[in-house]
Amino acid sequence: MSKGRLEAFSDGVIAVAITLLVLDLVVPAPGLHHQTLAHNLGREWPRYVAYVVSFVTIGIIWINHHAVLRRLEEVDHTLLIVNLLVLLTIGVLPFATSLMATYLNESAGQHLAAAVYAGAFLLMSLAFSALNWQLLVGRPHLSAERLDEARRRAILRRRLTGVIPYLIATALAAVSAYATLAVCAAVAVFYALPASEP
Amino acid sequence: MSKGRLEAFSDGVIAVAITLLVLDLVVPAPGLHHQTLAHNLGREWPRYVAYVVSFVTIGIIWINHHAVLRRLEEVDHTLLIVNLLVLLTIGVLPFATSLMATYLNESAGQHLAAAVYAGAFLLMSLAFSALNWQLLVGRPHLSAERLDEARRRAILRRRLTGVIPYLIATALAAVSAYATLAVCAAVAVFYALPASEP
Amino acid sequence: MSKGRLEAFSDGVIAVAITLLVLDLVVPAPGLHHQTLAHNLGREWPRYVAYVVSFVTIGIIWINHHAVLRRLEEVDHTLLIVNLLVLLTIGVLPFATSLMATYLNESAGQHLAAAVYAGAFLLMSLAFSALNWQLLVGRPHLSAERLDEARRRAILRRRLTGVIPYLIATALAAVSAYATLAVCAAVAVFYALPASEP
Amino acid sequence: MSKGRLEAFSDGVIAVAITLLVLDLVVPAPGLHHQTLAHNLGREWPRYVAYVVSFVTIGIIWINHHAVLRRLEEVDHTLLIVNLLVLLTIGVLPFATSLMATYLNESAGQHLAAAVYAGAFLLMSLAFSALNWQLLVGRPHLSAERLDEARRRAILRRRLTGVIPYLIATALAAVSAYATLAVCAAVAVFYALPASEP
């Protein structure tokens, strides 16, 4: 079975998920709270920050997905299912982003919303690590080039290291929802920098 | 006529349908029912279960679609129309999922909602069987390799067997909506297991 | 410029538009109008009919788009813009479908809603005829095979004939919204039949 | 790394964004304001104008994106990130369009809404210029053919010239929201004309 449709389907799901994020940017009803539009837009700043952080994070996951599947030659049932789980965790992100943006400035619920947000990134990162593990350790015969042990370990270590910031961000939600958002934003900026090129 | 665009269009529709499922995960309005966010999220558990069941089911349909079209070399008008009916039944699933999730915990309407949910999967399964039948029996000249009678019958029998659980799930809706959901979930898990590899 | 991305982009827009139709299938709020779910779902029958008619119509437009671009070898700026207009008229269909479905059973507004619905199909059909004209008459040098005069005229006549039912459906809206819907449904069924294979 | 998936992903995001514009065309509730449907649809004219202007503008950006990537042979991390920023600014357009359409006829907020609308196009145009700069100046080794200095300058000058109308449109928002919309519409028409073929 060729990998062409796997890539096409994954690209499709990720492209729709990343674009659906815009539905969380709500247009304030005219005359809302008897305030100016500037005021009403201004108080929605968590939505704009969450939009950018989630957009860049999903974009980077797409880049990584791209890089990981590059070596692959064939796909099998297990790989398709593990990839489906990765897509499932990405598909949930517009909801997690909306939850976070809605509750960031609320006194009640902001800690839980932030934990769900970072927790969704954590799940996605774990599912993506499982995909990497399947490709490198579980079914190396599906790849075009066989990597040596050292290189394989380096990639897997790198991948697991990528999980840590989201663990920290999720734990930090108990302290401050703003800290959680800041860590998620920092991860997105870090991976967008040229130095983090794989 | 090549099958390239048929695959691309089908992948597109399935990718959008699977990702639109997230719109059913609603963010509770702050201060809703004067309850905590944890409580308000917790009572929405049918939405999370329905999301996962529908996501995995659509994902597996995509995998099967992939497997079925692999052998195909050309497409004709009838095939395009039968495939369109498959896509139509998939396109309806975000609505059926939302209906099920909304009514699962309601005393009135839960049986009907569950019947619509399993019935939508049943329809999809039947449409997909019709696509298989067209490919294997109706127009075998469009496939690259001609399967022998025994193999063809085995595939069609397998396909029709796949319809049975959804028949049971739809019938069970008269007894218990939870039982219907459990059967649909079990089907999704069964097909995701490595043993069910085609 | 190759036609690959033109097809990919068109497939994408059509796939999203056809799948967004599901957003018009609304889940009735529990306890709505103090009626049973069966009653509340039953009164939404115009939405189900409109969903199926629009889904099949967009699907057939996709099939025709596919058939028309098959001969093409290259694309130029004018062709991209005319194709964009076709996509614009397709992109509007989820709105027209929703308008029609909302007003079909209303005493006030049903004629206008039906006229907008059939009018949207009419516009789409005209834009698609313009695309055909560009390909066959305006810029035949972009096609792989040059059709003779008789064949070209036959295709264009066929295309313009396809506009007539939508003209009738739009005019009929002044008399009966149901008649308009019936004509649009009949056109969809006609083109889905094997006999209408190009 | 090949450019195939970059194009596929970009096409996907742009196709979803352009099609999501339809969600801004709202169906008036029956009996709204005790007015006829014709009246209720008529007062929503800013939504139809904004839909067409945004649809054509995004379509033209897609055509330009297509033209710019054509020369490219390989992609690297920086290019993927810059392209992601272009997609981010495109992804925001359904929100900016909805904001503009909602406030165009409101006495309060129309200037700000128009500034956000034209400002979003301005951002997109700047991000697209940055992508052009990266391709032509920053990493010319990724392109198949090396352009000479004069041609490169001509393309970049052309690109930057494209930013100016949106600067003017944004500034005009302080005077008249209608003038801003008119300039954005004029830009879309200008680039759609055959004479502006690259």
C-alpha cells in the first residue's frame, strides 16, 4: 500500500483543523455590553493569542509529520491506525483552543481550561511519539533507508524531549493559566526558529 | 478517466467530515447553570465518547476505501455516482453524532437519537458494500487484476458481515441507547486492532 | 503552468462546500416546542431533502468539472479566474441550501427563498458554461487534443441545454417553492442516471 | 524535502479558508424584525459584497502562491515557517470579513472594522512579500532556475507595489469604511483582469 493517500488524508485533516481555528475568533454583536467595538475586541485578546499559538503549533506538527513520513516507503494497518490517533488528537485542538480562550480571563475555570489546553498538546505529542516509535523501532522494514541504532535513538530521544514542555505546561495550569499559555507559546516559537531545523 | 481525482475528492470529503466532528464539542458558557467548569464539562461526556467513536469509524472507512480503490485502474460514471452516495452517507455523520451526543442523557428522545446514529453507520456500510459490489461484480473490467470467484465472494461476504453489527446496534436502540453506543464503539475498536488487517 | 494544482484546489473547495452542507442539519434542542424528538426531526424534512439535492448536484458538478479539465494540458490566468468564478458560485450553495430549507414551509418568504436556491444553481451552471466556452472556443490551444467543430458545438449545446432546467426552476419559484425543489431534484436524479454518462 | 506536500497543505488551507467565507452569509430567522425576507436579505448586502471581495482576493493569492512556488525545487525549514505565516494571515480572513460585514452599516465601529479588514489584507500581502523575498533573495539555491538581478528586482518591486493599495485602504478606514471596501474591491478586480497576468 502506497503512502500517497496517507499523506493526502493527513494533510487534509491538518489543513481543516488549522483553518477551523478561525471559528473561535468571534465577531462581537453590535452594541454588546454598550461598549465600543475597540473595547469589545480588546477584551477578546486571549482568543487572538490562542489562535496564533495553536496555528503555529499545528503548523509545526504538520512539518514534523512531513519529515517523519518522508523516509517511509509503505504503510500497513497498524501504521494507519496510529496515524489516525495522531489526527484524532490534532482534530480536538480547535475545541481545546476555544475552551482555553473562553476561560483564560474568567476567575472560575481558568486553571482547568488551561490544563485541558496543554493536556491536548501533550496527548498530541505522545501520539506523535508513538508514530515515530512505530516507524523507527516497530516496523523499520517499511522505511526506504534503515537508520543505525545511534541515529534512531537520537531521533526518539529528541521526540520524547519534545513531550516535556507540555508536561510542564499542563502541571503549571494548577498555578497559573497564563504561565501555561506562555510555555505553549514559547514551544511554538522555539520550533519555528531556524536553529531547530531537523 | 483516471482514479487520481476520485481519490483526491474522496479524501477531501472524508477529511473535512472527520474534522467537522470537533464542532460538536461545545465550550460551556462561563457561569452556565451556576456550576463549575469541571461539572459542566463532565456532563458532556457523551460528546467526547461520540467524538472518538465517530472519528475512529470514519477513519476506518477511509482506510477501507483506500484498500478497495487500490486495485482500480479506471473509473466510469456509475462508479463515480456510487462513490458519491458513499460520501453522502459519510457527510451526514457529524449531524448523526451530534444528535446522539445531545440526547444520550435525555429521558425523551434518546432511543430515536441512538437509532439515527447507528442507522447512519448502517447506511454508510450499505453504500460501501454497494461500491464493493460494483467494483468486484458489476464492473470488474475496471480493475487492474481480476480476482477469482472464491476471492471475490470472500471479500463480499466479509463486507456484508460488516453490516450486521450496525443492524444489531440500530435494533438495540429500542432497548437502550447506551447499548447502541457500546456496539458502535466495539466495532470501531475491533477494526482498529491489528488482527483485522485486510 | 500545470493543471495539477488547479485540480487540487478545485477539488478542495468543492469537497469543503459539499461537506459544509451538513451544518444545515440542525439538532433540535431537547424539549423544543414541548414536542417529541420524532416530531421535531420530522418537521425539518425540507433540510434533509435540500441536503440530498444539493449534495448530489455539487457531486455531479465535480464529476463534470473532472471531465472538462481532463483534456486540458496547460492553464493560463484567464482560465484560473473563470474557474475561480465557478468555485465562487459553488461556495455559495451551502447558504442557498440553508435559506431554501429554512423557508420552504414558511408562508412568508418561501417563493423568494426558492428563487435564490434555483438561482444559485443557475449562476453555477452559467459560470460552468463560461468555463466550457473558454476551454473549447476561447483557448483551444491549451487542450491536448483539438476537437473538430461539430464535436465542440455538440458539447456547448449540451452544456447550454443544462442551463434550461434551472431557468425553469427559478421561474417556477413565483408559483410554488415545492415545484422549484422538485425540478432541482429531478435534474440531480437525471444526471446521476447511467444514461447521462458523457 | 520535496515541495509536493507544501503545495498540497497550502492548497488545503486556502481552499478551506475560502469556503468558510460562506458561513458569514447568515440566513435571517423567519419573522425577523417583522419584515419580509426580501427586506431582511437586502439589508445584509455588505455580507454579499464582502463575500465576493474576499473570495476573489483569496483566489488571487492562491494563483500568486501557485506562480511563486512553481520555480521552487526544494523547501527548507525557514521556507516552511514563512509559508506557515502566509497561511496564518489567510486563515484569519473569514473573521476579518465577517467583522467588516457586520459593522459596515453600523454607526459605531465601522471605521475600526474596516481598518481590521484592510489591515488583514495588508498583513497577508506583507507575509506574501516576505515569502517572495525568501525565495528570490534569501534562498535562491532552492529554485530550479536562477533569475538574473534585474528580473528578481522587478518581481520584488511588483510585489511591494501590491502592498500599497492595502496601505491606502487601511488608512482610508479613518475617513470612510465604504471607501476602504471600494479600494479592496478595486484591487481584486484589477488582479482578476487578463492584463495583470504575471
